[in-house]
Amino acid sequence: SKLEAVIAGMQEGVIALDPAGRILHLNGAARSLFGVSEDPAGLLLWEAIRLPGLEEAARAALRGGGPASASFETGDRVLSAHLAPVSGGQGAVLVARDVTEDRRYDTLRREFVANVSHELRTPLSVIQGYVETLLDGAWKDEKSALEFLSTIDRNVRRLAAIVGDLLDLSRLESGGRLVEPRDLDVHALLDRVADAFRPVAGKKNQALEVDVARGADSIEADGALLERAVSNLVDNALKYTPDGGKVKLRTEPAAGGIAILVEDNGPGIPEADLPRIFERFYRVDKSRSRDLGGTGLGLAIVKHIAQLHGGTISVRSAPGQGSIFTLRIPRPGGSK
């Protein structure tokens, strides 16, 4: 009874097989993992659970050839199964678990490393090329030397921005940057952000407006982090809004808190890209994003700042209709 209680309480799926491969016992987790509804006791494992490769792995363990492992895809899930023979040829035990999230994180890690390598390689290659040209004697031509040094400086700044954003994102994800909430004047915060970006907007003859609604003019939050999040959204909006366009910062009451909205009348975002724009290094228009100087990490940083406050970030957009990014920050004790 104790053994059955332990097995029943396991998160891993456990199936006991007799020497012929018939199911003697399985716990609730195994039923859930493999989608078994009827009682399969007495059925051969590969008859009750029809997955490619399962029979081969089970027979290998039952023959006493040692433990066998296999992975199976069932719908949108990935299962890992380990089969171990019972001593004396008395059958085998299958232990299975859902490794879908593990696989997803492995994929994300590989993509992250590949993306970081790509993002760093481009400016480093440019810097290396121009330095080699200068060393070969181009420094003697003052006009060319200044142009080359200007290009090197621009790419060094890009490298510094990427590394800085990576470090910030790492601290946010690991919890190394603790939220320090205090009462904030949201109107004053948005005015500071707008004042900081007005010179940038002025170069493209863009209008930058602030409209704070009554009842959505204060919140308890980390001022530095919230200002960073709003600044990233405004910076993004100004980059993609055409000359003569308009970007508007406004607030509105939201259930349990406030919402800060950054609206633009830029080119908009295709529907297929909307679910992924908050991923690290994801860009809708890759070539244009790099030309505009983005690191591809700004929106990912906004997402983590929102999550640290217990809030959310979302976007509504369509090609040719601009974009509206909505940062929702709950009040202490309020709903998101």
C-alpha cells in the first residue's frame, strides 16, 4: 500500500510490465501523459500506447539487454521514456516524463546564442576591417581616416548598447534587479520621457504628445524601471514612425491599476509577427532595425519590467494602421 501510494503520487508516469510486455500496473501520471482512458491491464504496452519506437525500446529492455531510452512526440508535447529491466527476467519498468518545456528552453538557448553571435559579429567585422585598413596606411589620408574612425566609433557604440542591454536583461530575468516601488507621479514621469525624446522627434518633424487621464496619474512602482520601459516604447515608436508622424503617450484607468499607452501612426506590424515581437532579438524588418540602431532587446526588457511589477505588456497593430503598446501596472493588492 505504501509503495502504491508513492507511485500514485509521482509526477513521472510509471508503468510495470510482465516478461511478455503486458501492462501490470500504471499510475495516474502515466494515464495522463500517454492519454490512456480505459484500463489497459493485460494489454501489451505497444497495443495500449501506440507510439513509433516504443515497442522496440520495450522489447530491448525485456530481453535483458540493459536500460533503454526513447523520446516520443504526442501532439504538441514531447515525452521522454526510460525502460529498465527487472532482475531475474521478471519484466521491466517504464518511467516517463514530459520534457516539452526542457526542449523548448534548449531551443531558446541555442537561438539566443546564435542571435547574440550574429549581432556581435557584424559590428566586430566592420571594426576589424576598418582597423586593418588604417594599419595598412589609410591613416595618412586625413579625410578617409576620420571617416573610418567615425564608422569604428559608431560600431563600438552599437556593441556597447548590445552588451548593456544584455546585462540589463540578464539582471531582470535572474531577479538580480529588485523592484523598489514608491508612489509615482505618472504625469511627471511621462513628461520627463517626452522631454528627453523631443530632440529626436524634432529631427524627423514628429509630434510627441502626452495625455494623462484623471484617475490614472499616479501609481506605486519602481520609477527607474518604469521610466526605462516607457522610454524603450517611445524610442521604438519614433524609430518606425515616418517623418511628420505622431507618437502619443497617454494613460487610462485599468482594472486594479493603470495602463500606459504608446501610440504611433507608423507602418504597423503584420499579424504573424505580433506573438513574437517581445522575444529577444526578434525583428519584424531585420535590415531596417539594424540601420536604425536597435539592439533587438528593447521590447524584451519592457516585458520583464512589466512582469516584475506583476503587470503585462501587449500590442494592437495592423499594417498601415500604426501600433498601440499597452503597459498595464497593477496597484498593490489589485488585479492585473
